[in-house]
Amino acid sequence: MNFPEPTEVTGIVLAGGRARRMQGEDKGLLLYQGRPLIEHVCERLRPQLARLCINANRHPDTYRRYGYPVFADQWPDYAGPLAGFYSALQQCEGDWFCFVPCDTPCLPGDLVERLCAAARREQVPLVSVSDGQRLHGTVCLLHRSCEAALQTYYEQDGHRVQEWIRNQPHAVVDYADQPRALLNINEPQQLDT
């Protein structure tokens, strides 16, 4: 396995969820500081890598207006972020993928660089991030070789990102020094912060 430079990584913004805590609104299109969340995330992630794609199960035409390829989950019934991981490996170019959710508008500018460095240092196909207290599994770097493990986990009715990660060879990058960098917008009142 060759370990990536940031300029070889494909970025995937995960915007395919049901957003139950947001009354079912398409979270990526909700306004945060006057702009849709997807704009904040793409703006922060795009300069860090080779190319960017959006995983969206609703409003694909709206997401395409941002100029990036858009693809839907291949697993049915909004199977969660792991469905986005698997679908990206099936439908997007590249060997290494950096996944981020559409509700993380403050992503760090060194995210892809630090993920790649950890993969190289630890010689692992999967690197996620922590805020010093908990794993943020949907922010991760993933090698294409993880595809079979994703498929197996899904076939065993697995849907928990953190559980799947903990069962793979992986490393964790600690962002305790930048806790706001991993801020998730999960509740309507957070849109006003």
C-alpha cells in the first residue's frame, strides 16, 4: 500500500443522511452564518486535496450547482455514513479518501495533511480524529482496501461508524488543541452560533 500525499486524496463530503435531529431538513443546505453548511465544508476541505465529491441522497441537482460530482448511497434506506464510505469507494476515483460530514463547518486547514502523516507513520489504511474525549468517526482518511471490510460489516447488519473503525487497523489524530475544529451542527439552535 502506498501512503498518500494530500494532493493524491479524494475528498468526500457526506450529505446523505436523514437529519432526524433537524426535523428531516437536508442538513447540508441549512444556513449557518448566512451560507449553507455545504459551502463552509467544501471551502475548508477543497484546497487540501486532489478532488472533491459530494455524497447526497436528496436534492442532487442542488448539490451539483457547487461544481462537484454528486453520488448517492448504493445501500438502501439511508444506511448511515458507512454507506457513504462504501459508495465512494464504488463510484469515485482514487485510492485514498478523506471523508467529512456536511455539518462540520469549522474543519481545520491541516486536516488532510495530519491524516496522511498519521497513515504513513502508523502504516494503517484508516485514520480518524478525536477531540481529545471522543472519536469523530465520520472525519477520516480511508484506503480503498477497506472496501471488503465495509461490505462484510454491512452484511452483518452493522451500521456504527465508531464500532467499525475500532475493529480495523487504524490510527487517531488528536485535535484536542482545536476543539472547535470538529464542531458538529446537530441541533437547530446551533445554526445561530
